[in-house]
Amino acid sequence: MTELRLEDGGGKDERIASELRALYAAPAEESYWTELETRIMHRVTELDLGWWAWLDRWARPALVAAAALLIAASVAMFRAHQAETSSAYADILTPGPAPQETAVRPTLEGDRDATLRYVLGRQ
């Protein structure tokens, strides 16, 4: 049986090797590669990507909405901080009513409480 190789085998089967090289060689014409690229890109654009296509349509509006929400949240937080700071300054700078001494002392009543008063020495 004859061994087929694409390298030189010492002159054996040179004609077959040269014909195979010509058959499998890349086309030299630029038009072939341009047409191949056109066919591939046409096929890629025809593919249905399913829900990815739906996401692609909503990507830009979603980014705009996210930016608007981020700005609105930042403004709300800034206003809340300003109001809190203003309220704190107002509490410090305005005099309030005079503090009243209304301390409530618990009274000890009942059997347990009488025992506790006795132990503590308060009668």
C-alpha cells in the first residue's frame, strides 16, 4: 500500500501531494474572503436571540431610568441630611422650657417590700 504524505517522500507521489496542496490551499482572491464575511455576517444578523433581543431593546431606557432614580435618591438623601442638620441646630440654639423637677420615687408596699425595707434599714 502506498503511504500518502504532503511532505517530500523522496520523490514518491509528488504529483498527488501537489494536487492535494492545490485543492486545500486557501483562495488567493480577495473577493472570496469578502463574500465569505458577507455571508457570515448576514447569517449572524438573521439569528433570533430569544429573550436577549428583548433585553437589548430595553438596555438604553433601563440605563436612563436607573440614572434618574440614582439622582432622585441622592437629592432626597441630601435634603433629609439638610433637614436633620437644621433641626439639630435649631434645638441647640433656641432655648426650651425650663426643666421641671418631677422625679418619681417608687414606694415600697406589700409584704416583700416591707421585708426589703427592714433589711435595708429603712422604716
